[in-house]
Amino acid sequence: MIELSTAVLLGISACAAAGAAALTWRERQRAQRLQASLDQAHSRMDEAAGQDGLTGLLLRPAFDRELAAQAVQADRDRGALCLLYVGLDGLRAVNATHGRDAGDGVLREAAGRLRKVLGADTALARVGGDEFVALVPGRLEAARARADALMAAVAQRIDVPAGAVQMSLSIGIAQYPDHGGWARLIGHAETAMQQVKRAGGAARADYDPVAAADTRAQIEMANDLRLAIQRGELVLYYQPKVDAASLKITAAEALLRWRHPVQGLISPGVFIPLAERHGLIGPLGDWVVAEATRQAGLWRQRGLRMRVAINVSAYQMRHEDFVDRLAQALKRNSLSPQRFTCEITESVAMEDTAATVAAFQRLGALGLHVSIDDFGTGYSSLASLRRLPAQELKIDRAFVTDLPTSEDARSIASAIVQMAHTLGLRVVAEGVETAEQCERLVAMGCDELQGFLFAKPMTADVLELWANDEESPAPLGFRDSLFSDTKPAPLS
């Protein structure tokens, strides 16, 4: 009986302890909820008072009122007023690497340093996730000095839970009244800051009306480019490649052009950088794949089995489903992967990122013909080249241009040819424009040539007419194997 009582007592004690633990857990949960509600209330109170809950700085409405008041004072004094638009570089990387809490800590620390440099009397506000604005009385010279002091202060290491980070600032400066009315001052300073960002950040720049106008024009062109695909304004031109020994056409490279409804034919040198800056390079690359494979399929149906080459961007190589979509496009148009070339610049080919390496492996497994473009301008190693599933190298046009006049260019081009052949790779020279360049490249052992000496880029229709001997812009012919009704002969 005593033993039973003891067991009962122990059970009661255990239940009491469990109940107490549960109660304590519920109390902790309740306390946490209360604290969260209190924090939200404080944040709402800060915002109602015109202050940012995270940094304690002004919010945009309160800053706008201060800006208007100081602009009026500047008018009365016939003085000047400068606005600094401050962007904190690299905060997204901090959030991705160390977590959002660490990013918030960096923001608070950066805001504190800005406040310390500018002083308590300076109007300073947080106007975006990682962007601030500040008012500095006086002309540009004073504002530039303050901007330099801000950059130096934020450049000092900032501690985070996992270590420390180095941050930098991009600062745009606009002056009232020289750069416009006070209501436009923030926008003008932001434009200057964005120009600094595009140039790499960690610097300052004054508002430049000319540069701003150019920026507006680029934004308008980017908007036009977004619509160019659905409006049917993009077109592929094709430049033939010729066999160096026989001077017979063996392939063609697809080159993207934009037929702008107002500006006419626009070179990719103009709109490709624009597409990269505005996130349009992906849709453009998809369109090129679809159109090039469609055209190659049409040529195949009509008896012209020519190898077609496309340029593959760094964005496509880093996109995990690029190779799958390319394989689907080839299958849809009944094209053999071995008869289709992906030209990838040397700088992209040498990227040692997991995505790029995986893309190369899948291109090789698919059996695509891979060419390393602009070779000689990067930092390739023999070991790297041996690992890549490439079949050819394209000598950069800079070496081809200098062949007649530069012994260095001749030595480099010759060395590239010998190295490539040692590795079992074919060599294509692009930018061939003179007979002397052609003769030297043939003597070096180049396998294929491409350039204005043979033909300029042309539409698919013109190239097809040429292949059928209906129109011949140059005294060149096409390899007989390209027209075979059976399996085409290899281009070796």
C-alpha cells in the first residue's frame, strides 16, 4: 500500500511538473506575442511621428516638408542647397549570406554612421530598403566633401554575427536651384546615384542633365526592346564561314539585329548591353534559339543542311534549363545536335561556377558542337581547355586585324592554332577582311575563316538564294555535302 501511495505521489508530481512546464511555455509564447505587438505599436508610433522604425531616421513625408522649407530659406538667402541620394551597396548580398537580421543590423549601423557624420541638425531620411537622402546647405563643393566623409565612414568594417562585412556607398548629388526645382531634386539626385551604381558603385557623381537625358533615352529604348519580340521587330542575319583549304562555305553564324520602327536597323552592340542592364537578355536568347533552329529546320527541308551557330550568353549558361530548352528546339525542328554550334566567349567558358560547369557537361552530353569564341582575350589554361567539351576555338578578331603589321599578333595566332590542333580542336578565324590576312591564316593551318572578305551578314532569304545559285554576292560556293539527301558528311 505504501509503495502504491509513493507511485501515486510520484505520478502526481510528474503531472504537476508537466503542467507547470506547459504553463511556463504558454506564458513564454504569450510574452513573445505581447512583445511583437509592442514592437509593432512602437513602429507605428515612429511612423506616425515621421520616423523609420528600423533606423530612427525621418521618413519620406517628413523629409519632403523639410526639403520644401529649406528650399524657401535658400531662396530668401539667395543661397544654394544640395541633396545627397545615398545607396548602400551590397545589402542584398549580406541578406543572402548572413540572413535578414544581419542585414537589418548593417542598415542600422550604416544609418548611425551617416547620422554621426552629418550631425543631428541635418535632415536625413530613409527612403527605400537600402537608400537614404540628406540635405546639405551650400553648394556642390560642400556636398562633395560630405559625400566623401560618408563613404569613408561606411567603408569601415561592420560586425555581423558570423564575422564582419565591408560596405560601400553610391552617392548622387543634386543642387538647388541649379539642377531644378526642389520637387525634382530627389529624382535628379537618384538619377546620378543610379549612374554610379551602373559604373560599379563605391563613388559619387553630380547630376548631369546631359547624362540624365541619355538615361531617359535608354529607358525608352529598353521599353521598346521589351515589345520588339511580340511586334516581330527582331531578325537574324547569317554570316557564312568558309573552309580555309577549299574556300567553300561550310556553316553560318546567326547574328541578332533589331529593326526599330523609327531608328531602323540597330546593331547588337547597342541593344545587347541595354538588354543585360534591364534584364532582357533571357527573352532575347530564347528568341534566338527558337528562330535559329526554326530556320535551320526549314533549310534542312529544302535540302540545305548547313551547320548554324548561335552566340550563347553568360545568362543562358547560368540558367539551369537552357540546355533542355535548346534540346527541345532541336528536336522540334528535326535537327541533329552535332550540326548545331553554340559559341561561348572565352571569359564565360572559364567561369568556374557550378552552373556554368554543369551547362558545359550537359552540352557535351547532348552532342552539341561547342565553340570557344573571342579566344586569346581571356585567361584560359590548357587544363581548362582539355576539360571543356569544345570542338573548336575562334581566334579573336583583334589578332586577325593586326596580322599584317604585328609580329606579336602573328606569333599569338600561330600559337593558338598549334595548341588547338594539339588538343584536337578546329580553329576558326573571324574578322577576315583582306587577302593578306586570309593567306597568313591559311598558311598557319586555320580550319575555317569568317569575315567581310567573303561575305557580310545577310538575311536567311538572301543566303538561301545564294546557296541555290540564284544570287551570288561573292565568288564562293557551298560544300556539296551540305546538299546531300543522305546523312551529311562531317565538316573535318
